[in-house]
Amino acid sequence: MAAFYLLILGTGIWASMRSKREEKKCTGDGMEITLLAGRNINLLVGIFTLTATWVGGGFILGIAEATYNPTLGAVWALMPVPYVLTFFLGGFFFAKPMRENKYVTMMDPFQQKYGNVLSSALIFPALVADVLWVARTLVSLGGTMSVILDLSYIYSIIISSVVAIIYTLLGGLYSVAYTDVIQLILIFVSLWVCVPFLLTNPHSVDISLTAYNQTFQAPWVGMVELDEAGKWFDDFMLLALGGLAYQAFYQRILSASSYTQAQVTCFASSAFCLVLGIPSVLVGAVAASTDWNSTSYGLPTPYERDQAGSILPIALQYLTPPYISVIGIGAVAAAVMSSMDSALLSSASLFSSNIYKNIIRKQASDREMQWVIRISVVVVGLAGTALTFLDSSVLVFWLVGVDMSYTIMFPQLVCILFFKVSNGYGATVGYMMGIIMRVLSGEPLIGLPPAIKFPGCRLDAEGKLTQFFPFRTAIMIISLVSILLFSWLTSIIFNKGLLSEKWDVFKIKRKQKPAARAMDDKRTNPDNEEASAAKQLLDTTSC
């Protein structure tokens, strides 16, 4: 394990040296090179870093946990398939407007259209989601190392956190991307090396016999009852669309050298996610097919001991030889580091670019911005590390983090990129609707009781009051409709003169006039417009 951490740290240091060489060659500012690798990242490296960002510790342990859990099963281990939809939608629809406008973060269009005050409020859920992302990745590694190496949970988390923070500080996206290459290779090799030993261990029944038959517990394939279909659909859409509102996704899109490369990166990464999800399903299936009483783990089972979240390290520890279980730790550690560094840099991007540079100190020098990025990385790393001591379930942090992105940020992003009518008034109403309704809908994972009970709200198999209606999707749609409806209404009110311009806080009428004049100029003199656009592209090219 020490050798593994030294390998990752060494790769990060080498990448940071490459970053400094690129900074000397490029005409762009240092912040853009740190956050976006000069918009010139290699295609293969881009595919690896995007895949590694999504295939984290939560991905590997979460799939195994859901497959093993007798109340869920493999049909509820949703992560790989929704991610295919995430990458295809991102490649086909979201990459183009982001690339064409040469944004630095996904919050740039909000800041340009809505102003600093509202965009700052919108940045908050994105930052919280990133901190939760850091927490869930560290939880997965801490649990694994404490089970297999008999190392303290606290030490496991702190060591991993420090290593990831150091190499992210040193080289920015270059360090993150190149360490992701090493980490993804380790994840793939380590997991598939463990699978044959798990499948042939003497304590487990053939997983094909237990897939649909009751043996030591319920069949591991699981099933979706008709009254649970709404919840299954809700979880699927949450994972598929929630990822489209993460800065880490757009960081990879914007670092590509072209729109075509960004698309290829998305499509290739979707295939990798599917392949890398298979070993975790098999681990969960083997664990569900095991007579734990015949192992040194004994009874009660991991599920009965409330250790389903650590089923992957437990299976490696008790169902494989010691040297194989240590290789399995390498897979989890690599997955954790690959996601954690992405979350660290993602949140640092949002704070440094959209808050510090655009609001707090617009005249900040390049050197000052480099220090702001570094401090942001450290603060987010410490905050995420602190949260790991609140809960030991990977799925809790996973779902709560993605939940905020899906119900609050996704409708906002769709409206600002694809609907010109959207304005600050609609965004404010949609934002408040999303937050209020999501809080009132409750969340059993964090013990929040529902004040709004959608159809089908009842106690689940574990005795928790749960919404089985696709309420998150309903909240997302309500928020999206609210943004468009109130944007349209306020646009009519101010454009028709029903309210004086002095009440127009977001200045939507003033912003529409220059836009209309720009369209007229474009129609009357298209040649000059094209020449101006070409000149602007040349002026803003980084390298």
C-alpha cells in the first residue's frame, strides 16, 4: 500500500512539472492551465480521467452493497447504466454550448446572465455536492482498509486525504488527469484479478443458482415490485441526470482541445463505466451466495451486523487469499483517489473562478489566484474528511450529493443553456421551489421525516417512512417549469411596461435590448460578424 501511494504521489509530482512546462509555452493565464490544462488535454488521458472521476469508491462499493443487500439486489445497483445516459446526453447536448462559449466552469453562464448575487446562491449546492463527494470516497476507502489491513479507520482516511490533497495542489488538472490514468489501470486490473478467486471460493454456492432462488438470503438479482417502480425510476433518473450538473464533468469537457474530442471522450467513457461495474456486481453476488457461518467471519451475517456498506472488503478478506485481498484494496484506493482529486479541483474551480476572481477581487493577479486555488483544495479536503465521521454508509453520501445536483442544479443548467427566456426571477423561484420541496419531502437516509407525502409514501422493508413515488423527478420538473413560467411572466411584465424599470432588479429589459441590437447587426452585416468571431477565437486561444 505504501508503494501504491508513492506511485500515485510520484505521478502527480511528474504531472505538476509538466504543468509548469506547459504554462511557459502557453499564452493563457495560469489559472486556466491549472483548472483546464490549457484546454489541450490528450484524448486518451481525457477518456481515462473522465471515467476515473465517475468510477470512484462510491461506485465500486455502492454497486457491491446494493447487489448484496437482500432488500435491494442487482436490479437496484443502477450506477453503470445511468452513467451511459449521462455521458451520451452530455456529449450530444451539453458539451457544445459549453465549448462554444469557452467557459471556465459550469457556473459562468449563470454569472454572465443572472449577475453575481444569484449565481453565488446557485454555486452553494454545487459546492456542497462536491464536499459530500469527497466524504463518500473517503468513507469507502477507510472502511476497506480498516477491514483488510486492520488499520484504524481514522488513519486510513487521513493518509488518503493528505496524498490526494498534495498532488492536486501541485499540478491542478494535469496532476489529476495523469494520476487518473494510473488509477484507472489499477482499478481494472485489481478488480478482475480478485473475481476468479471469489467465484471459486469453497464457502459460496454457484451464483447462477442463487440468482433467482432463495438460499442463504433473498436472490441477489432482486426484483422491482410494481409498487416500487416509481422509486426505481426516480433513482435511475437521479443518477443519469444528476451527473450532468457536476462541475467535474464540465472540467473534462472544457479541457478537451475541440468539441469533437469532448464528444469522443464522453462516448468512450460510457463503455468503460459499464465494464468496470461488472466486478462489483459479481462481488455482491458471491457475498449473497455465501454461507457466512462456514467462514471465520461467522454469524450474524454482514447485513445483520449493519455492515452491508463494507461488503466488498469483507468478501475480499474472508473469501480470498490474503495477497489477493490486498490487491483488492489497491482497486478501492485507486478508485477513491481518482474521484476525490476530481471533487477537490471541481470545488476549487467554482470558488476561485466564480466567487473570488469575479466577485471578491476582480483585480487579483495570476499568482494570487494560484494560491486561492490551493487554499480552496485544502479547505474542501478537510471539510470532506471531517464529514466521514458522521456516517459509514457510502450510499448515504452518494445519494444526498447527487440529489442536490439533480433537484436543484440540473433544471437551472437546462434553462440557462437551452431557453433564452430564462431570467433571474424565474431562476430564483425555481431555486426556492426546489430547495423547499426537497426538504419537505424528507430523506430516510439522514432521518428527515417527510412533511409532504406523495402517493405511495409508506414504511419500507427496514421500517423507514419512504417516498415510493418518483418525487425527486417531480421536484426537478416542477423547478424547471417554475423557472420558465416565472421568467416568461416577468419578461412580459417589464417589457409591456406593467411595472416600472426601477423595479427590475435583474435588469432583464436592459439585457434584452443589447441582445436584440446584436441580432440586428448580425443580420445586416454577417461578414463582419464572422470575421469578428474568428478574431476573438484567435485572441482567446490558450496555447
